[in-house]
Amino acid sequence: MAETPQKNGPCIICVAITGSVPRKEHNPAVPVTIAEQIESTQEAFEAGATIAHCHVRDEEQNPTSDPERFARLKEGLEKHCPGMVIQLSTGGRSGTGHERGGMLPLKPDMASLSVGSNNFPTRVYENRPDLVDWLASEMMQYDVKPEIEAFDASHIFQEAVKMQAEGKLKGPLHVQFVMGVKNAMPVDKHVFDFYVETVKRIAPDATWCGAGIAQGQIMLNEWSIAAGGHTRTGLEDNLRLGKGVLAPSNAALVKKAAELCEKYERPVATWQQAREILTLRQAA
Ligand SMILES: [Zn+2]
């Protein structure tokens, strides 16, 4: 059964280990090779993260949606982080068109799904309705739970809830509010409160998570944990522990989020609890 997140219930910490943008030059702790990714995720898992949000890179550190790399990463994570929820990215920085869903036949527990378009720092983040429908249908076919990436309020209203009503997405929804991407929604508490209130109103059985970019990350961790939601951290979104201090690892950022859970008397979800809350299959 899906549970409405309780203010004092377990909080799921998602770690976004690599992303498409940060490189070793920005922070040497960004895991880029599959071996580094597995090691970094294992440390984060031990620190309390129970969802691993994953992108893969090629030999030059550039993002790719190569299914073979995703397969090796998934296999390594299943071996070294047993039970952890594996979420693969179908984001638009790693490929175009149907390439973006090429890893879905691997049947990860979850995949990210961007349901609408908006501006990014230097480009349009284009998610055409026909491509979104195709990615959603692939997720349905391979029993992959989508995480709806809400870069804008319309992504919750028009796209996610309407798609669920039309049978294109299986509920209960898991929605992630992404705040602080330049040219998209800022890190703003009124907008955050509106997002939370909106999800509760129009998708009462949905679970939700807050993700802030750069210095907004720890703020979004705190807002989400205080409001009874789940939260995301990791080097994909933020390279620093504080002003001028590079994060030494993904695990260090996870520890920050876990400390905030303690402050608000929220237990950090175990992987079993995370799977139950997200209505995922229990691991073998
Ligand atoms: Zn991502």
C-alpha cells in the first residue's frame, strides 16, 4: 500500500551520484568510471541513501545513454549495494529521441521521466509530448516506476496528473521538485509550499521528493525533510559541502541529509522501507 508521507515517517534519501554536467576538473570526487560509480554509491548507501540516481559517461567523461554501460553499472550496484533502489536517468542531456530510453529494457526499479519542457542554463530542455508518451509506455512495458521530474508547476498539473488519468502512468506517482536550475524554477519557499500543497490536493496518494541545485541543495533537503517528504542529494546537483568547500564524496552529502533527518526526528528510510513507500518490488 502506498502511504501518504507522514511528517515523522521515514525519509528516503536519494543520491544522484554523477549526472551529466560535473566533471573531475570541477570536483575530483565525481565518480565517472563504472568502478568509481559503484564505489561511491556503496559509500553513500552505507551512509543512508537508498535510491541511486544514475547517469553514465563515456571515456572522455561525456554523458551517454549507452545501454551496455548502464547494464554494467546496474549489475555492479546490485552486487555491492543489495536492496538499494536503482534509478536510471532518461534525461535529455545524455541522448536524443528514443536513445534516451534505450536502457529501460534492463528493467531498473525506477527511471527518471521529464514530462515537459523548460529552459536550462544555455538551452531549451525539450521534452516533446510524443517522446514523453513513448518513454512512459516503455516504463509501463518494462515495469519501471517513473520518477516525475517537475522543473515547472505545469509538469505536475498538465503532464503527470493528466497522464495518470489517461492511463499512461501507473500510480501512485512519485514526483520530484527540481529547484534552482538557472532559467527554470528558483529555490523559493513559496513555490515549494505551493508544490507540496498541489501534489497533496491533486494527487493525494503521490509521494514526493525535493532536489535543489548547487547551494540550494541543502536548503531543499531541510525544507523537504521538515515538510514530511523525501529528499535528494549528491554530486550531480551540488559539488560543495558549504561555501568554498568541495564535498569529498557523495557519502559526505548523504551524511548532511541524514543529520537533517535527525534534527527533524525523521528516521532515514531503510531500503526495505523505501521499496514499500514507493510501492516497488522487494529485492530478491
Ligand atoms: Zn540526473
